[in-house]
Amino acid sequence: MTGPRRSEPPLPSPAPAGEGRGRVRGAGAPVPALADATRLVVKIGSALLVDPAKGAPRAAWLAGIAGDIAALRARGAEVVVVSSGAIALARRALGLTQRRLRLEEKQAAAAVGQIRLAQAWTEALSAEGLTAAQLLLTLEDTEDRRRYLNARATLATLLGLGCVPVINENDTVATAEIRYGDNDRLAARVAGMIEADLLILLSDIDGLYTADPKRDQAARHIPIVDALTQEIEAMGGDPPPGYSSGGMRTKLEAARIATGAGCAMAIAQGRTDRPLTALLEGARCTWFLPAPEGRSARKRWIAGSLAPLGTLVVDAGAARALAAGRSLLPAGVRAVEGRFERGDPVLVRGPDGAALARGLSAYASEDAARIAGHRSEEIERILGWRGRDEMIHRDDLVLL
């Protein structure tokens, strides 16, 4: 999937030089636009979704964001939601509102609140004719290679089926303290995982300022951030009070993850009835531009940083398909050498022994050997379960 197409969104001109902008592009520089995104991740915090007085979802606000998602879907965009709110939805019901929660209490509250959160999203999205799908992930799921591949394959399948995945951190099984802002970082990891064009962090503020605008009247809004310099990072503050556990600092950490993966990011005001529609219509926000080398960074990692644990020898037809930018299918594999697991790096050689590519295998060596030379539709019959159609997907493959 290619990166976002660039166009001129109806945003205010950047502040003049010397106003604490860090590296910010000048007026007229191309920046991302929500209208151009074909795949995006929207992160929603507890403070937006939960009414603290009632300990219940803000139904009207949820209906509005569901309408926004439906409108984006109608434009041809795929949307993934990363939603906080499980713990906040359960605190009142469990009588846990008066003090800071211990880890086991947070986990118990997450177990109760996750059901309520999923129900709220199911009702809101179904009213727009959309099917919600729940995924509970942890940051470790995006760091371990096999779990990463499993999560990515599940998300790709759900999007292909027209679902709206709703992701939250799996707080109920956390083995370490549930830290502030994990869903900001998790959203950025998910954006990189699915190669999203755009990550939108909906917040209670319309972007990044040179200082906290609630405390400093001289604080200036920053419309476009070209790169995350030390000056920009120093603008992150402490987490806000209340149900929200994030803050600008974690949003800047998310920006570093997302832009480093080639994904643009926006911090936008979420306290409106239709926040995504408002962003489409030019509402003020802060755009973080993707690193120019972001999309190729992972390819360079596969090509040069991973030692192959095995080899796949392919026929001439498969070699031509790879040269044309296609995935490696089992039918084109003639031999499997070495021992490796699913997600491990392997070398691809042509029929003459020449090294053609490196990639991450979708199958362990034992299973790869069984399906080698067979058509993808035969995989389930041979293995007894249906895996990916590709031996190596083109997104996980680099030509040498």
C-alpha cells in the first residue's frame, strides 16, 4: 500500500518563524489530508467517550463518530478504531471512583468495562449499518514477530470483510502496571502494522501548542510539525486529571512511532458532535508529517538486519512474479531448506541458485515443505487448517 496522497488542506497558515515551532514547514508545503486517506486509525480516549458524572458512554457523541466513520467508509476508506474507556465505564458500577486504583482493581474494572465498551460500539456502528469487531491487544503483541503477524492478518481479514475493528489494550491480563497513554502508543503501533495512511488522535485540544494554553495565554498553536525535534518534544506536559490517562507527551511519543513508519498523524479536537467531519471541513489541528524514509525503513530492516534462518527455492515462474512485485505463493516453491518458524526471515533463491529476495515466511518450515508446489486453495486440505494464501506476502518481502 502506498503512502497518503498529498494535497493542500484548508488549514491556517503556519505561525511566523521564531514562534517556537520546532521544525515546521512553511506555508504552501504539501501536508496530508483526511479526504485522501484510504486506510486510517482513529484513537479515542476515555475523556471523550465516557460521561464521568454517569459512568456511562456518551451515546450522542458515539452516534456522531459512528456517522463520521460511515461517511469515511462511503468514500472508500478503511477505518480502525482504538478506543479507551473500559476501566472508566466500570469504576462507578464497582464503587471504585474515590481513589487511585491498584493494578488488580484496574484489571477487574477492565474485565467489567470491556463488555460495556464493546456493546456501546456495536450499537453505535450497527445503527449506521456497520459491523464492529473487537480486538484486545497489548504493546507486546506488536513487538513479538509471530503475534504481530497474527494480529496483522486478523485486521486485514476484518477490513476485507467490511468490518470496523475496535481495538483496546488487553488490560485484564497486564503483567506490569497499566501505564498512562498506552493506547496512544498502541494506536501508533497499529497504524504502522496495517500500513495506514493516517493516524488521528482525537483529544480535548485542537493540536499541539508551544505551551499549555490553559496556563499560558501566550501559547501558540502549531499547525504542521515537520520533524520531532527536542524543542517539539519539550512541549509535552503531564497527563490531564480525570479519566483520561494520556496527555500531550504520549501523543508526541505516538507521533514518533507513526511518522517513523511512514504514517501521517493528526491531533484534533474531539469534543464536537462530528469530529472527523469537522476535520474534513478544515478544523484546526496539528499535522505530523511522515518521515520520508518511513515506509522503506521496515523493508531495509528485512533486507539487511535479519539473518535468514532458512531458504525457499522457487521456480522460474515464481521468480518472474517476484520481479513484478507480487507475493510468493506456495505453488512456486520447489524446495524448503533449514528450520524456521512462522514469521522468521528466509532467503528466496531462484532455480539457478541466485539469491532473489528476503522475506518473512507465513509458515513454519515443516508446514512450508508440505504445501510447497501446491495451489493456495489446497492448503487447508493438506495442513488441516487454512493459513495465508501466500508463502511470503509482498509486504514482507524485499528483492535483492
